[in-house]
Amino acid sequence: MKIYVTLLILLCCSFWGNCQMIRFSGKVLDKSNQKLLEGASIQLSSIKMVKYSDKTGEFMFPKFKTGKYSLTIKYLGFLNYKKILDIQKDTLIEVELTPFVTELEEVIVSSKVESSVNKLNIGINSLSKEQILNVPSIAGEHDLTRIFMLTPGVKSDNEGSAGLYVRGGTSDQNLFLINSAPLYKNSHLFGFLSPFNSDIIEKADLYKGGFPARFGGRLSSILDVRLKSASMNKFKIGGSIGFISSKLYAEIPIVKEKVSLLLAGRRSYFDIFTAFFNGSGTTSGPYYKFYDFNGILTLKLDKKNIIQLFTYHDKDRLTGAFDGETETQKYDQSWNSQIWGVSFTSHLSPIINNYIDFTLSDYNMDLEVFRDQQGEAFINKFNSQINTFGVKNTTEIEITDNYAVKFGGIYNTYTFRPGQLRYQGKNINFIESKLDSIQSKEVSLFIENEFKFNKWIANLGFRYSSYQVPNQTYQFKEPRLTLGYIFNEKSSLKMALSQMNQPLQLLTNPGLGFPVDLWVSSTDKIIPQKSNQISLSYNHDISQEKNNFLSLSIEAYYKEMNNIISYRDGYSSTDFTEFSQNNQREWDKIVTQGKGKSYGIEALLEKKYGKLQGWIGYTLSWTTNQFENLNLGKEFYARQDRRHDLSVVAMYKLNKRWSLNASWIFQTGQAITLPKAVYSIPAYGFVKDKFLGYPNLAYINGERNSYRMIPTHRLDIGVQRKTTHKWGIGQWELSLYNAYNRQNPYYYYIDSGQRVKSVSLFGIIPSFSYMFKIYSSK
Amino acid sequence: MRLIIGFLLITFLFTRCSRTSVVEGIIFPIPNQTLSVFCFLTPSDSIHAAIKEIRSVSNTNKEFGIENAEITIEDLNTKETIQLKHLSNGGYFGNSQTTFKVKPNHTYVLTVHSPDKITLRSSCTVPNQGAVIENFTFGDPFDDGFISKRRRIEASWQDVSTETQKLNYLISSGGKFKDSFTGKTVEAQPSLKSFKNISQSGTSLFYNSDTTDDTFPKFYYLHTLEYNLYQFEKMAQLMDEISKKSTSSFLGAYQGIIPEFTNIQNGYGIFGAYLTTSLTVTIK
């Protein structure tokens, strides 16, 4: 009997054991787009077998016993998936792998992934989104123009300025285009940050030589920034939190594959912090804030036609107030930009594309000082603005594989209201003084012909413009030529010739101070600026193996500039913003025109791919100016003349999550004017008619810009960690600006003890920032 | 988290270090022209002039006054001349106006001879007439946040420039005020106010400021300056502002190159003329 029972139990166990052999299968998908992933490796602990997903993303294990298993799924470019499973029956699972490379990095915003040897891109600096986000930030801001300053041929005026000085040009000689619309306010935070929200930049190219004929209107550079369009099929939210500001954007597919909306905003915190520390007393401020907002509505009419509506708004505002029982004081200064644009993109045929852009772009600055003491009040107001409207049509035809033509026309109208000044006192009638308003029109036609012939490549272009102001019409005929000879797949030689004219003038205050930038038009007395530039470039790919891709570019240039503009010594915007005695409100009488030249050699050694990426850029250059009314008519070094400019940028990926970045710059000191002699000025009693000692000093200026500040050098470092979450992707960054606390000179002055003193602006600045991107599951 | 806070604290301490430093090793040239002269003409009982050396920026010693110079002033309208007497060390010269008078609308020529130095020359024309304050208004007293009460004041006048002579204006003020520590009433010497306190629109000029509301009278002096003298005073005030950059708001200060202004041929300084009118203000 015992034997039967034992046999029965053994039989049952055997039967039970056979019943516990189960099947385990599943499917592997990409979480970001739900695409099936082929080739993912799937492993279960205790089972010495690895399965791979097939074309349909599916996998299946042979039967095995029930129990607890550790499941690991690996796929290149995605985060490893690990999970403990208690498998007691046949199981079918569906696993969504999270892409490890964030979308921000996937988007390549320039053609840098390819060699530039066989391309006609001479005198162009491009930045990829990855580069923008991986270079160390400044207080959490990955500022576009500041990163361009790390590339050869591009400098800043000084440490606190985001203004670009390209190949010896000044900051007023740059045209900022944002989705084809001109942007006249080119900074936030008194010039410290650029107006571009780096989270939504699709493409950013800085043309500093070899200008295509479709661009014009400025002497030194065109910064062409294209913002991305929202995804047509997936809702996304992204943003970042930094020390200076926070950013947020949303990509909203309104009608799938038809209509999408991108909304992006950025706002600073200074006013919130200062309000917190100021409390609620009678004194408020100073408060400072800036914001910018971008909105893009994209309508895909059909496969061939797209309409895009674009808007950009920004504002910087500085306020301060004292509100007592008997006295009220208020200071309020603001700078605003507004852009509205509509673009039509038509792919008329496989070889013909057409683009039409309508743009409205306005900039205005307001300044108000108000004081009221027991009914005795005065107000001082100043307003300056420029309003523009433009329409541009561009047609591209790729006639053969070796010949393409691009042509079009541009019509712009400008209304300049350079200044309106008001004063109102208690017993003084309302007074108003206007700087002359001017309206002007500009018509341009351009054509670009791109050829390929054996080893030769060329872009032969021409631009004609007519600029009309009262009493004067200027005509510009600008030849543009880029020519290249490709020795082999690794090296090429290119040259470019271009002429540029600039009828719009920007009056910028000398030195520091709150920016009071006044846009004015050339007139019959102040003629447009003009430049001629020739550049020669040698490109060589030292290694073309992808992970060790190393390219070298050496470019020499010579640029002549005529009719460049400067305030005469002793004048500034206060001649417009204040009712001082002798103020000259006819702006053309307080500026002077002259000529300048800049020449130099730029070298760029760049490693684009692999764990270690970065570049070494070096510029050796000379920039001089000559004005009849400055420096006794003698030639002098321009402020932006820096003999040596070296930048080293490195980004190193430690592993999938961690990366390090660093940049180091060295620049020859800025050219400055110091006095050559000094004498004491007696204090004279005008009432008593006698001398009262010699309390003050007067300085006799030396040769203009004949001294140099000490060199500027700085190391910025950062560490980034990428994080993945159920909701999406994150990245935090800890960075140190000016890591070794170098006291780089911001300006020099001579104190009352006749000592030359250097004032530096920024010491070591630590910062922490966090970026995130949230995906919708659908 | 503690690591991050510690990191931020340490680096914040670094950032609190002084960002101003003295730059050593700059070599300044020795100036070619070596004298500066200052002479102000106005109808009064005397004429004063001062003459000093110009020095290199690297020379921080007090400059010497020129004691053995010959300073001559000629009235081009009357052809009269006067040689100023050496008054005291420091290069001070002067003379009374008993025989040689400074008169409105007369043009004067200054000549300075100094041993081993090049001769300095200049000329100026005394304003034809002095402007007069036409309106003077004041507000109600208010606390200035410290000890005193103050009143807002506003003065206005008309430009008296002519087609041949551009004129400018400065204001001095003085008078009685109560010493906040001793409580005694003392007389304040007239002091020159900043050129920035005066606004101009067309031919109308305005002075806008405030004054203590304790003891009266207050005196306001309106100086009508020939153009060169005003330009020099403006330059002097701007240079003073720049040299105090570390203590005043550098963002508000003019940062460009301040061109040196002088109407002295072969040297520096000023030979200028002005007229003064006064207004006595008694509110209480």
C-alpha cells in the first residue's frame, strides 16, 4: 500500500512539475515613438540563454520552469531595462525602452556631422544643439552668442557683454535674424545674455565672410537662427531651471500631421529675489526682469505646402521707486521687441522650392524719471523706436546635380523714431522735443548660382539694393563670390569675395552704462557703411574615421570698412535723453564717420564625434580705425582689436549618464585710452571771485587706444548628469564660471590718487541648472 | 545636497573678494607741454590767475606753481594792458580792477611768459549781459529721512545768448543753514552746483534741486558763462566724476573718452569770463 501511495505522489509531482513549464515571450518598443526594436538582447537570470528581438520586436524563450527571474533587456542607445518577475504561467510582456540619448542631442542643428571639405561654407560658424547644451553654462544659461564667442573670429567687447564683434566689426554691424525676421534688440540683461532661447533653436549659423547674396544689410555678420517647429504627432513639454531664469516650452500637435503649435517662454527671477529682500518698505527696487516669448503655429496644407505663423516678444525692464509721505520718486526704463511673421514654404516640384516671408519687427526703448515732492513734481521721459515691415521671396531651383540657382527679392520699409523727450515741471509748461523721424524704403534683388565642375565648386552671386531716404537714394551693387577647389576627399582650398552695405546705423553708448541703443537711418549727410572682404580657407580632414573625426580649418581674411560710425568724443546718448545745455539733438552732428580695416588668420581644429569632442580655435588679427575727428585724424587700434584669441573647448562623456565639459579662453587685453599727463584744476569761487585750492585733477588724453588692458583668460568647467524617468528625460548641470577666480579687467579708470585701477565684473560663479523634457505616452 | 550647499557657499565667498585692483607697471610719457594756466574774468574788484606745471601721470607729487611768470592781460576794445602781480606761492597772481576794469562785451587777450617755457596765449570775451532768474518756485517742506526738512525748488530764466556769442549757465547757492549737530545757525559759502542740475529746452533754462528748510535767507547765484569757460567747467566736473568711479555708480557715469578742453594756446587750462546775478530767497 505504501508503495502505491509513494508512486502516486511521485506521479503527481512529476505531472505537476511538467505543468509548471511555461512560455515566456514579449515585444520590445521604443518608448519615445512606439516603434518596434529589432535586435534587443533579452536575458533571464538562471537561464543561460540570450534571445534577441526580431523584426517585429518580438522574442520568445523556450519553455522553462516557473519561478522568480531577473529580466534584463539591453539595446544600444537605450537605457537597460531590469525587472524581477515572478513567472508562474505563460507570460507575454511588452517592454518600452527609454531612449538614452535625449532628443535635444539627437537634433543636429547644423551640417557639422559631415566633412566641410567639399562644401562652400567658408566664413561660417555653425553650432549644433549638442554643442550649445554641452559647453559649460554661465549661471545655468547656455547662451548662443556667448558660445559663438568661443569660435575663431568672434569676440566680445568685454566680459559682461554678449555683443558680437566679428572680424574687427562692432556689435552694431551684426544682423540677427530669427526665423527670417530682423531682431533689433540684441540682448537681455544689459547686454549680458542674447535674446535666443536655446531650448528651441533648430539651427544657428553665423556668417562672418563669404556671405551668400540672399543676405545683406550689415557689414560684419549675419546670425541666422531658425527655431524648431512643434512635433506634428506628439505632445511634448520641456524646459530648464537656472540661476538667472527659467524656460518652458510646449509642443502641441493640434491636428495630427496637419497643425502644430510651439509655445516657449523664458523669465528671469531678479525682481522676485529683490522684492523678497527689500521687504515692503517705502523704497522698492531696483527691480529688474526680462522675459521672452516665442510662438510658432505650423500648418501643413499638404505634402508640398506649409504655412508658418511666428511671433516673438521680449522685454527688459528696470524699475525703482521711493514712496514716502511727502515724496515720490520713480525710475522706469524698459526695452521691448515685437516680431510677427508669416512664411509660406512651397515645394513646387522635386527641383523647385519657393519661400515667402512677411515680417513685422519693432523695437522701442522707454525711459521715465519721475519725482514729486509735496506737489512740486517733474517728469523726464524719453522714447525711441524703430518699426519695420518686410517681405521676402526666395526661389530655389536645382537644375542639374551640378547646378542650382537661388534668386529672389526683398522689400523693406523702416520708420525710425530715434527720440522723443518730454519734461514737465509744476510751473513749467509741458515741453516736447523730437528728434526727426525718418521713413525709408529698401528694395533688394539677389541671385546665387551654385556650380560643381570636376574638382571645382563655386557660388557666384550678386545683390542689388536701393535704399531711399528723404532727399537721397542709395544704390548698392554687391558682388558675392565663393570658389573652391577640392584636392581630394580630405582637403580643399576655398576663397570668398563679398561686399556689404549697411544703411541702418546704431548709436551705442561708449563704455558702460545702461544700454541706450538708438537706431537711426543713414541720411543725405551720413552715408551708409560699406565693407569689402576677401578670405581664403584651407580645409583638411586629418582623420575621417567617425569616432576620431578630426578636421582642421585655416582661414585668412582681409576686410576694409568705410563710413563706419562713432560718437565724437564727449558725446553720448545723454544728448538725446536729457535736457542738458548745449545738447545736440541732431544726431548726425555728434557722430563722425571714418574707415577701418581688419585682417588676420583663424585656425580651428575640431573633433566632432566620439567620447571626447571639442575644438581648439585660435585667431591672430589686427583691427584699426581712422576718423577725421578722432585721435587728430590718426589711425588707431579699435577697442575690439585683440592680437591673440585662443579658445579650447572640450566635452567628455564618462559614460551614458555622466559627462564633463570645460572651456578655456585667452585674449590679448583690450585696447584702451589712458592719459599722458595730468594737472590740477583749481576750485574757483565764482561768487567770491577767488581760488579755493586745487582739489581736482584733469587728465590730458594720450594716443587713442594706445594702451592695453591685461590679458583676459578664464576657465569654465561643468559636470552634467542625465537622468531618465517614466515621464521623460532630465539633465542637471553643475558648473563653475571662471573656475580659478581670475580678475579679468572690465574697465580701467584712474582714481584721485593717480593710480590706474582695474575693475573686474565676475569672479568665480557657481551655478546649478536642470533641464527636462516630458513626453506624452501617445 | 550638503555637498552642493557647501560648494555654493565656498564659491560665493570667493565672489565676495574685491574686484578692484591697482594696475602696476604702466609707463606714461613725459608731457611736451608743461604749463597750465587758469584765469577768470568778471567785473569785480580784482583779477586772479594761477599757473602750474603739468606732470606725468606716474608723478604723484604735488606740482609746483610757477612763481616767476609774467602774466599780461590786454583789453582789445580799449587797448589797455595790465600785468598781474605775484601774490603767493603756488603760482597765484592777481591785481585789482581799480585802473583796469573787466567790462561786459569786451574781449581780452592773455599772454603768459615764463623762463625756459613756450609763451602761452588765449583770449575771451566777457558776456554782453547776465541772465536773471525770472521764476523761482518751491514746494512744501518734507522730511529728508534724516534730521532736516527740505523743500523742492525750481528756477527758470531765459537764454541771453546773441548771434555772435553763445552763453551758458551755472548755479551757485549758499546762505544760512542750521548745523544739525550744534544747532547753531551758520553761513554756508556759496558752492557751485553740477551742470547736470540745469535743463534747457529752446531758449528756456531750468534749475531743479532742493534745499534745507531751516534757516533763511538762501542765496542763489546765476552765472552767465562764455562758451569756453562752460565747456571747461563741464569737463572738470566729468573728470571728477570719473575719478570717483569706485564710490559712485559706475553704470550712471559717462564712460567714453572725455576730451580735454582748453582755450590756452601751447598749454592747458582756461582763460574765461562770466557775469553773475543773484537772487535772495526767504521763505519763512
